[in-house]
Amino acid sequence: MSKSLIAMGLPAGLVAEAAVTPAACVAFTEGPAVDAEGNVFFSDIVNNRIMKRTPEGTVSVWRADSGRANGNMFDALGRLVTCEGAEFGDGGRRRITRTDMRTGAVEVLSDRYEGKRYNSPNDLVIDNAGRIYFTDPRYKEDRSDLELDVEAVYRLDQDGRVTRILSQPAIQKPNGITISPDNRTLYVVDSNPGPGGNRKIWAFGLSPEGVPSGQRLVYDFAPGRGGDGIRTDVEGNLWIAAGVSQPRHANETAEVPTGVYVVTPKGEMLGRIPVPEDSITNLAFGGPDLKTLYIVSGKSLFSIRVTVAGHVVYPRSQRY
């Protein structure tokens, strides 16, 4: 392309606005999870489905009605655990489910806390004992159907018991969640887009019984768009999907460009992997050596090779 075309301005008198803006959204990718065979499963919340990408690169619809699925993660037996939310349209089932990948059977693990439906389960992590920790915010403006009076973090034990372990005001709007490789630290993304809202990464000490304590600030992304999804590598570093290309409203700035930010447990920023999309939502480690990082952002699934393995709970030798 010639330099004259690159520098050319708007058609004089024919364009009223200075820049194009999104008029419709046909996908909102979220919640990647990689199985032991290298297949990547990820949610498309807008279209209410879960997609599958094979190691050969073929992409297909794996589940057509996902219940507005958001976060996904494989457990130690290779079953897919899913947060079914309530964002981007109707049909959200607001529950935690588990899918047997051999039979396709879907088991509802929890859809209520003390008899009340969850707000919109968002993301999850599983510890070495098989306990599931999940976040339950609500980002949709319509809150008329809410039954719970807080946005919180819950622990789902293997016997089916659910315990609320964190809630407001300690955390304003829990979003992404992960755990250290030694299972002694729980990390929660506090992502509140409201005026003066938190855009923080919190750390909590985690007891052998799964009880958090000792809230500690790891990193603050304010006033830009904060984190969304978060995962750890085997060395304990945090890999955080964060940032936005252009501010979406008056409560955030573009000071945090889109990318995957790598932060030490002590809060030292190690660097950023740029991602060429408007916003970035989540990430997961995969590949035979767990050194392929998959990133979902807007309408796309990206991948990049890294030099450190990610921390996952399922055994790499598991095969169906």
C-alpha cells in the first residue's frame, strides 16, 4: 500500500463520525480448557455454545446449547467442569455442571446456595483434592432476577456441600480465579467496571481444608480495564488476561493495553504478551508439555509457545 493511501483522511463531507464502532457482536469467546489429547474447548457466550478445536486445527460446535457457559476446566478424571452463567442473553442456567467426556452425560453439581439460585457463575479452579472454587458475580445490567444479595466466591466439595468462602465487601466483583501449584494460595480477580471499582488481583492463604485467610493485594490495574481470566504456571507466576484497546465507558482508560500479563506471586510485573483484539477474556495452558498458551479474546482463539509449563490438575497420562 502506498504511503499516500495510508495517510489519506476521511472522505470530505461524506462521513459524520471520526471512527467506526462495533454495531453487532457475533461471538464472545471465554473459558478455554485443554484436554489430555490437546483438544481446546472454549465458550462462545453470545451464541450460547461451546466450541472445540482439535490439535489439527479443526473448529466445530461441541455443545449447541451451553446454558450461557463461561469458565471451563478439566478435573483429575478428565471430566469438563463448566460455569453456566447468565450474561449476553437469555437461556443462562446459572449452575455448575460436569460432563463425562466418554458418554456425554451432564451432571449438575450445584445450582443453588441455601436454596437460592446463583447470580451468574463465571470462572472456576480445581485443587488437588478435587474441590471446585468458583466465582459468582453479575455483570448484566438487569438484576431483577437475582436471588442472592452478594457477589461471592464458593467452594464446592466432593460430597456436594457448598460453602461461601469470600464475598462483598472484601471482594467487590469476583471474576477470574486460580490456585498456586502447592495449593496454599488462592488468587481472585476483582473486576468491577463501576466508578472507582476494583481492578485488583487478590491473594489469600489457603488452608488444607480449603479455607481462605489473610487477604493480600498482588497487583492493581486501575484505572484501566483490569483482569479477567487468570492461571498459574508451575513456578507460581500469575498469567492474567487483561486490558482493552479502547475505553468502553467513562469508568476506565486505555492505560492497560490488551494482553496476557505475567506477574510474580509478590506482585512484580514480568511483562506482557500483546494480543491484537479489542478485549481479552481468558487463557489456558495445553500441549504435550503444557507450554502452549491458548488465549481467548473477542471473536478469536490465539496460541503462543512459552518456556514454562502451566499448572493443571488432570494427569497428563490420562487417555480415553
